[in-house]
Amino acid sequence: MCLNATFNRNIMVVMTNPYAAHLENRDPFEVIGATPGKLEQLSAKLGAKGMDRSLAPGKWTGREIYCHLADCEIAFAFRIRQALAEDNHVIQPFDQDRWARNYATYQAPAALAAFSALRQWNIDLVRSVTPQALDKPLSHPERGPLTFKGLIETMAGHDLNHLAQLETIAGRSGAAQ
Ligand code: NI
């Protein structure tokens, strides 16, 4: 989600977690737990004007990134439950740009509230799984095989990717809006 298509085509076949570079050696469980608080802080830092600024022309605004994170949390919520419920679950990809066609309808505070509620719901579930379940195999049609833990690492890396974007937007003056 949010990687450019060329990168997707060339690299995804060999990379289990496309966001590994963002995660580095950080504990994915700690990262996913910290994200709601970070998004809350960034929301205050961005303010209404910052929410309307984008990273670059044609890119999502701050508000749209919040919408995307809420939508991705819906997808992750479904994926982690299916991964636990099924053997060798195959992830269903979605077209994030098509989902984003509806983003004019949402406000950033609603996106943050939706994200945070879903994230807590997901964390409660993830914390309950056995160590064996972390190794459960699943696969992504484009990225190949991964484990349940790999899915959590993907969530965490995806968080860090978008948090960094929001930090960049928040760090800019109003001149860029
Ligand atoms: Ni994304």
C-alpha cells in the first residue's frame, strides 16, 4: 500500500515485507501499539491547514493519509483474522487508489478515530495468539509467502512509512499548502 507500481512489480516477488526498510530492527508489536498515539500527536501538529497539505503535487494530503490508514486497518483487520482462521490463507489485495476515490467524504478526526478503534481491536487479537501462530504460513499473490508475524511486520512498516510522510508534512511551513 503506497509503494510505487514499478517497485511493486520488480521487488515484491522476492521481498516478503515491502516495508522492512522502515521497520529495520524495531519490534513490530511495539510499533503497532505506538502508532495511534503518534497519529494523535501529528494530528494536533498538522492542524486543519496541515491536513490539507500534501507531500508533493498529486500526492495524498495529510487528511487523505489518515483516511488511507483507516482503510488499511480495515484490510489488516480482515487479513489477520483470515490468517488465523484459515490454513495457508491467501491475502486478497485491493486497489488503494480506487478506495481513495471516496476520500473527499471523510474528515481527518473521523479517520483517526476509526483507525485507533480498529487498531486497538487488532492489537487485542494479536496479543492473544500463541507463539506457534506467529509462524503460521500465508501468502500474498504478488509478494509471495509470509508468516502471520510477517503480516504484523508489514502493518508496522506500513505505519512507519506513513508516519514519516506525515512528519514531513507537519514539519513544513504553511507556504507549501
Ligand atoms: Ni500505504
